[in-house]
Amino acid sequence: MKLRKITVKPESRRHRWYEDACGAAHALDLIGERWALLVMRELMWGPKRFSDIKAGLPGISANILTQRLEGLEAAGVLVRRKLPPPAAAQVYELTAWGYESEPIFQALGRWAARSPAHDPTLPFSAASLLLSLRTMLDPLRAKGIDARIGFRLGVETFTAHLADGHIEIARGALDNVDAIFTGAPPVLAAAIYGGQSLESLEQADALRVEGDRALALRFMALFPLPSKAEPPG
């Protein structure tokens, strides 16, 4: 059977890189530009203004961020909209299809965490931290826990609901939570992943815990990192 030759207009191929029908190649056509995935990461917990996205990506320039937002909008990954008065600000938000990309971040995160070259001391945004919690949660360790954990991470607040070995996280007010962590995302990451004790971070006034302290300590132990990959040779 002969394949029918399909003519593609040059305009529709303008931003293609790979000229490859593989789904993975097309994914890279859509989101493979530098910073594109990280822009999506910052929007994973809901709409944000341009300045808020940029604050979560300290290494990106305003010009590049504008280009990536425009490219992702053209690809159908995100949309722009205006908030109603009195805010009347323009925000960017992932589409329903854009939100379906979360497993990509989880797979990449698990894989890259095994890299001996991974540097956990680099900047770490609130979006990064929360995605890491959804990625690294050990269902067996979390079994039997039904609790709501609040996070004050800079100007943003989030609530995580642990139940049935799963964790759901939403941005918004801290209502009916059992424990609250307050601190910068890198500090909380140091407590959960870096082995720094809660007591030492509290004494340094870098992290504060309110509510059920025993639950907070148990929560911090639910996210084991995978072992590092063996070096070649």
C-alpha cells in the first residue's frame, strides 16, 4: 500500500524542529524550547500573572518569557485571560490539555533525581516543591494517613490532602488543616529531602510548624529520594 503524500503549508511548519512523526518528537516540537517546560511547571497550580511566573524562574529574561508564553499559547498549552474587576490583571493559565502534562514532570523528576550531578542547592520555586511532593510520595509510607497539611510559601498558600496513599494539592486559603509549614520552598525541601532537622531550621527561624507537630514530622518522612545511578565504568 502506497502512503499518500501530504502537502503541509510552510506556515504550519514554521516552528517545527524535527520533521519526525514520532509522538515524542512532536512533543519536543511543542514544548522543547528552553524554558518552555519550566513555564508550564510554574502554572501547574493555577493561573499567574507575568511577574509571578518570572519570579519563579529567576534565570529567565522578560523577552524570553514573552516568547515562551506566546509559543505555548499558539500550541494550545495555555491561554491568556483577564481577571474580573477590581483585579483586572492579565493572567496565564494552562488549558485542560496543558494540565495533562503533569506526568511528564513526574517522570523527568524521578529520573533526574538519580543523577549524581543533581544540585539541590539551586533555586527552588513553590511550584517545584509541590510537584516534587506529588512525585516522590511513597504510598506505602502514607498508607493510613488522612490529613490536611497547609503550606505558606512566601506570598502563596497551598493545602495538601493526604488520603488512601495519595496526595492532592490546591492553591488557596488554609481551611481546616491539621498542620501548617511556613517557610521558603528551598528550606522546606531541605527538611524533607536534605535531612536537615526540623528543630535546627526552627531555631534558625527559617521554618515554622503550627498544629499537629507529630503529624508534621511524619509528613516529612513520606518522600524518600531514589538511589543515585551508578557511574559508568
